[in-house]
Amino acid sequence: MTPSRKWPLRKIRLIIKREYLTRVKTKAFIISTVIVPLLGVGFFLMILYLVNRQPVHTYRLAIVDDSGILIPAVVQALSHQISNGQSEFTITKTIDRSEANEAVQEDFRSRINSGSLDAYLLIPRDLTQSVELHTNNFSLVEPVDSAVREALIAERLSERGIQVRDVSEIVRSVDLKMIRVSESGESEEKGQTIGVAISLVILLYMSLMIYGIITMRSVLEEKTTRTMEVLISSVRPSELLAGKILGVAATAFTQFVIWIASLALLSSYSIAMAKMVQGSSFSGIHLPISLLVYTVAYFVGGYFLYSAMFAAIGAACSSEQDAAQLQWLAMVPLVFCMFIYGVVLNDPSSTLSVILSEVPFFSPVLMALRIAMRTPPFWQIALSFLLLIVTTVGVVYASAKIYRVGILMYGKRPTLAEMFRWLRHA
């Protein structure tokens, strides 16, 4: 390689090094790199706790039975045991239709407001009408509703001459397990695949958005402080643009790899962590190596595409306010992905999902989502990645033209028509 060709590459390397070291040494980078995996672990443990949380105290319930026949069945249906061996519900008072009146209900309402009673159940005379649960505790709705249904079934069977001691055993349904079929084999599905897919969508969306904006602000900061004029005297605009994009890319890649590795470790240890709760859906989490490779590949491709767009916006503007008004041009495709990802999530193989995931501005997020849900044919992945590369090259080329003109333009924010003129004449 001749010295004349080595010199531009050396300049680009110096710019990359400066951009990279400037960012990885900041407190914001270190804190965000550490805090995201910690938040992931905390979120995982919180969901595990909430999903498997058992009542730890006994609820106080009064029953007003205007029908006069359901109280015994409801009381029996509510006689559940909780972890400390006590009953989940204590029936503080039962009133049949002869004693039911507005004064009694008013007394119950005041006791609920004072905290001496958790709820009271009002059963109407006509059992085809709605049963009312008066409470301010939403967690009581499901168990009381189940008990009332069980009591009604027992009463209706009794009217037909069928005596049943334990209605719950009769009406108990059989669990339906979903066994997910994939090329790597079969596994029980409890929603963990959807959880991983949504996590990847959010991770890709946030990473592409954040690092695109960081690239834009880096260009804008040097432009507003007039540092750009000094740099341009030593390097060409295209070299400066390449160094900035690659320098921030190295920072983004470092952080993204740490996040992905943390997610993989979380997946690896999820089985051990979930053993504390039998049947936990988190025990089935599995992240194939191919999914991690594809995710990183689409992140890199998406980064270069969006960072070039954001860099061009930063070069075209002279202030944060101007950039905020123009950055929607780069943000709209990413925001659209967040609006439309539910379509792909529901049916990853539909025609609409395939078309959307092939569009270069959407594929970094939507194709990764499809791969996480159900790996598409390889030709679709290859085609989307090829289109992404071609589009990225075109966007970088166009951004370099805007960058070359815009970095030394100050004053009024350029219009879209002016930016298109820069593309034609630069």
C-alpha cells in the first residue's frame, strides 16, 4: 500500500480511536452498560415473584345471601389453604334474606373503608342476576368469582337430584401444554419464546435509536463549537464521517455485545433460578447461538444505516432545536417497527410479515423478531440482509454528500428541498 493511501486510513483510525475512547471512558457508558443487565435480572426476578406469589394473610369476607341457599356452598368453596396453613378467607358474618337491608350493607361499606373488613359478597334473590363483590382489593375478584361459580354449579346439580361433595374435582379441566416444534427439537412453550422475542425488539429499537442520536449529537457538538473547521483542515469530510460512524459503532458494538452476553447468561442460569418454583415458565428459556449471531448482524447493519441518516441530519443543522425538528426523518421507520411488530409477532410467516421484514429500514428489528419466533427460510434472511447492505451503502453515500456540504453551513436550518439540491450538486 502506498503512503498516500496509508495516510487517509491512519486519519480514520485516529478519529475512530478518539470517538471510541472518549465514549467508553464516560460514566454514562459505564453505568448504562452495567445497569441494563442488572435491570434485566431484576425484571426477571420480579416477574418470577409476582407470577408465583402466594397470599400471606387471611382475607375477611362477609356474605349477604338474598337467595338464602348459597351461603354453605360458597363458604365451602372458599376454604382454601395458603402457605402458612391458615385459610385464605375468614367469613366474618353471613346474613340471609330475612336480615338483608340497606343499613347492613352501609355498615359493611364503612368497615371496608376503615380496614376492618376486606369485602362483602351480595348474592341476589334471582340467581340468574349478577352477584356483587363490594371491595377495594382487586386481588379478591378471581378467587371469589371461582367460589361463586362452584357454588352455583353445586346448587344446579342438587336441583336435578345430583349430590356432589367436591364440585371442583368435577369441573376441574385438563391442562393443555403447547409443545413448540423447531428444527432443534421440541420443547414445552409457556410464553418464553414471545418474551425473548419482545425483549430483542425493545433492545434493538433502543440501541439503534440511542446510538443514532449519539452520532447526530457528536457531529452537531463539533459543528456548534467550531471544532469542525479545525478538523476539516486536516481530513476530508468523507474520512471524518467514516471515522465518526465507525468510532461510535465500536462503542455501540462493545455495549451491545455485553448486553447480549448478559442476556445469554441469564438464559443459561434461568433453569437453576426457576427451580425454586415448580413449573415456572422461565425454566424453558433457550437462546440459540444462531439467534444471537443474527441479532448482532442485524444490529450492525441497522446501526450503519441509521447512524448515517442521523449523522447527515446533525451536519445539516446548526443547533439542537433544528436537529430535533429534522430527526423524525430517521426516527419514523424505527417507530413504525414498534407499532407494527404485533403483526409479525402474531403470524411470523404471513405474507405481510415477510414483506415488512424484507424492507431494509424495518428488517433490523422485524427480521430479528421473525427469527426469534420461528426461523424463516434462509433465502428470506439472505435477501433481507443483502437489501439492507445495498440500502446502507446508498444511504451512506447520500449522507456523505449532505455531510460534505452541511458541516460548514451555519445559520438557518436547511429545508428538505435544499438538502436534495446538496445531493445533486455535491
